Amino acid sequence: MPKHVLLCAPTYFDVVDAKNPYMSGNPPVDREKAMRQWQTLCSALQQSGCVVETIDPAPGLEDMVFAANQVFVGWHDGVGKFIVPSHMVHTSRQREVPFYVDWFRQRGYKIIDIDFARDHHLEGHGDLLWHPDWSRVYAGFGFRTARGGVEKFGAAMSELGIPVVSLHLVDRYCYHLDTCLCPLNNDAALIYPGAFAAESLATLRQFWQRLRELTADEAHKFMGNGIVANGNYITPYLTPHLEAMLKEEGLTPLVVDTSEFEKSGGSAFCMKAFLP
Ligand code: ARG
């Protein structure tokens, strides 16, 4: 079964404010270059056996290209395909959510709406990662997603019998969980330990047989923000250290330049949502 994946073209992509520490001090976005990089990412996904689906970009929504954030996408025996719409921190990003919700609604996904308090933020797959066998969800909080958002999400998932493991993030350069934890298979994940509070790191060690540790430099260059697809690991950069860890997990690196998107604090993983 090929994996289906949702992306959004960077037609209106830009950096207009500093939502995270990567977003200041860069030269302006080169939108044509961004479009070429995005197309290369789509090709890399197709080359890795994925079917690429797209949502139309909307003018004025400069971050809409980061398709990992607007909804949490799930699958459950009883409910079937479902989404949980996000409660984004930034207003411009909140405006992206209805476009994604409509896209999923039109395709028959059940919408599980959570009644969030104002500061109970939840940012989709930026902070919510499925274990590869769909047995549980890892939920990062601290910078964008709030502890209260994770609690509300956890309560909604517990009604479906889906456990949620909450993880406290402490490195502002790893402001989303998808920058410091990347499941590779059911037993192994890439991790940047420095991004987690001590108790959260201990929690993670209970759930994975092998945690392959990235250095700070690798993590801050988004090498933990890769996409695992069909034996490939799509990554923006590669070090001999990362290559060796991937090899031990039977994965082949596929390097795709995402430099324009890194000016916005995102790379490969942030630009897609896997569909069940
Ligand atoms: N500029 C975007 C923001 O700060 C980047 C989002 C990155 N997405 C992710 N899943 N980590 O909201």
C-alpha cells in the first residue's frame, strides 16, 4: 500500500514575523528557489513510493506550506479516519486551519473538535507524533503546544483508547517535537536529548528500544526533521554520524535542500501530513 501524503505549494510562502528563533537575521525568502525545493521534495516523496496529494495555497497565509501543523490526522478502528483541528498560537496560522479542515471534511474524515481554552494551544503534527504502529501518540509541549492543550487532546484520545505520552520541550531551537524526535520504525527513533526535560527523556527511554542520538548541531540543522518513507530517510543535510545511524536501521538517506524553508524554522517533516 503506497503512503499518501498531503502537501501545500509555497506559492505565498514568506517570512513576515519571527514565530521561532530561526526566523530572524536571514536574507529574504527567494520564492522561486523555494518552489523548486518544494517540487524536489515532492519528487523525493514520489521516488520513495508516496502518492502526493495537495491542498490549494491561500494568499496571505505565508506559513500554509507547513502542512504538518493545521490538523492532527488519525485513524482508529471504530472511528475510521479522523482529524483534530489545531489551536495555533499565531493568528496568521490560526487562519490556515479552516482551509485544511475543509479539505479533510470533503474527503470524509471525522472531525474531532476540542473546546480549547484561549491559551491551550495545540499545533498538530509539529508536536504530535504517532508511534509507527499507531499504538500511541507522543505530544510535545512547552513552546508552541501548551501543557493544557496536550491535556485536552489526551482526554479526547483516551475516549478512543489512544494513549498520549506528554513530553516537555526545553530547547527553544527545538520548539516543535518534530525537530527533536523522529520515529524510524517501531523500535527506534532519532532523538536530540538536549531538547527534553530530564523526566521526559526518561519517559521516552521506556518506549523505544533504541534511541539514536543526534548532536545539537545536527538537530538544529533539522536532521531530525526528516521523513521516513519506504526505506528512505529524506533529510536536508547528512553527516557521517547520521548516515551510520540510519544504516543501522536499514534506511537510505535522501538529501533534499530545504534552505528557504529553514529561514522559517521548518524542513522536510514540517511540510507534509501523512494520510491514513
Ligand atoms: N514558520 C513556521 C512556524 O513557526 C514553521 C512551522 C514548522 N512546522 C513544524 N511542523 N515544525 O509556525
